[in-house]
Amino acid sequence: MDRIDLLKKLTTTPGISGHESLIKQIMIEQLGTSASYYSDNLGSVFFRFESEESPKIMFIAHMDEIGFIVADILDSGFIKMQPIGGWNPNTLLSSPVEIVTSDGKRHAGIIGSIPVHFKKGSDSDLDINSMFVDIGAVSQKDAEENFGIALGDQIVPKTNCTYIGQNRRLFSKAFDDRAGIAAVIELGRFLADNEHPNTVYCVGSVQEEVGCREATSIAYRTDADVCFVLEGAPADDIPGIPYSSQTALGKGVHVRLFDPTMIVKKKLKDFVIDVAEKNKIKYQLAVRKGGGTDGKQLHLANRGIPAIVLGVPVRYAHSHNCSISMDDFDELVKLINAIAKNLDQAALEKILS
């Protein structure tokens, strides 16, 4: 499976926080014959690529995407939603979704709200609590018995994945963080065919979008010496941003030095930049005033695990339709492959010193 097809499969497969099993299965299909693997009790998956050398390094991406769950089924057959992860309500009205039942059946729906025609005055503020999903059911009984809808069923954005050949752009949902998952898979393929001076864990985590809940237990399961968090990083190269862009499509790997949850250790930053420059890999340094990743928990676990976020820039993240550059994805894969080949015991000791 080539990289574009892999991203198409990952982004169009449903998997909100707490419902990541289909994404995990894709990872097992792609890497399970190349490495030993296991899962923990919450569903994160670990692929271990062993060598005789001592450094333990982890590359981690989260399998979950944002979405909703069924919170109530009204007498009229409309469905009320509970958000899973952070949504901007302005992106939701009239958007198509799918409700995925416990037996895997999918039902098309549309997000609705009270139309402006029926609102008094000029109040048009959107609130997720006032929205609902219309699946065509005519009653609660109809929704439950004929559609099989139940409380807790996942509600996921419905979209197409489209490749724009002129500038190698890809449009789809959930690049945060299926781009990271695809990069983990590509790294695993590389490790299966190449020698490396370390033991590498390629990890797919769960429930990142609802507070990085699994990252601490992942740290203890791997006992990693250093960690690279692979992300779909929100791009800031669009009209109206009142500051210089640090994460633009087509300009290389997002290398995050700071966000409110983690300050990157300088010697780890220096190592990453040195590897990128020696291998002529394009990168963009970023200082973020908001957001966070699994690195929030990982860098504080055990004795402290130096961690850094490496990402693919994503326009319109946390919405039904996002955009990435395949050039940036290719640069990320080149960077993590080079890191895995160069992070030996001497490099680790320098990072930790």
C-alpha cells in the first residue's frame, strides 16, 4: 500500500476516542508481521523493533480522532450529541456524519440546529448543545429498533479523501493524528528492512484527544529513554493570522520547541536539527501558545523522558475537511528514519547530559 492509499484508508476509517480498534487493526495489518507487538488494557498498541543496542526510543502517534457520541435519542427520532474532543461549532451546521452502531453498521446523518428563519432578533450564535443529528428516523422507537442506535454509539464526520495532484495536497478528515499514525507505519516498514543502533517502539495511543489519558501508562510499558511524538500540527499559513507563520504547508516538518504543556530539552532539539540538516530535510521551528500532545504526560513519566513533537502541518484541523502536503509527510518520514538510524548510545548520552 503506497503512502497516499495508506492515508486515505486511515482518515476514512472511524475511530474517535475510546473507539480506536479499527485503526489499531490497520496498524497490525501493516506492521504485525515485521515486529513483536502487544496491546495494553485500554487499547494502545506497541510494536517493538529490537536490536542488541541499549537505547530505547519511542515514536508515538495517537489513533483517536475527535467526534461525538450519542447522548440522547429524542421522542421525535432526532439524536443529541456529546462532543469527544474539541470542536469549533461554526464548522458543524449542515455537515454530514455517520453514526456507527455497536455491531459496526453505519447510518448517514446531518447535523442540524434551529434555522435562522425561526430565531428572534439577530442572535445566531451556534452552540453544540442546541444541535442534533437527523438520520431520517421518525421516532425514538424507530431510531432504536429499525436503525439500531443506542446511547454511546460513536458519531464521526463523513467526508471523502481527495488527492490534488498539481501540488501533492490531500484533503480529508482526521489528519490529526492519522498523519502521525501513517508516519509510524512508514517508520516500522523502514526498521524492518534496515539495521538500527537501538530498540525502537512504534506506538499507537488511545484517548489523546480527551486529555492525553493513556500516555503515562505507555511510558511505563516501554521504559523509553527518549520519545518522538508524531502529530498532525495545526497550520498557521492562512489569511487573517496576525503573526508570522511557523507551520506552513509545503515547507517541511513542524518541530515544536514549546507549548503550554511541554518545554523541549535543548540538547534533544539540537540533535533533531543536526539530523535534519545533515540529511537536507526541510523543517520549521515552532513555538505554540496553545495546545498539547501525549508529550505532556510522557516527558514527566518515570525519571523524565525527553520528548519532542514532530508534525505534518494540517490546515483546518479539528474539522470535517483538512488539508496536508504530501511533501511535508515525506519529509517527516525521512526525518524519523534518519533519527532511528543515528540515535545510538553516544547520541543518547549527549541528549541526557
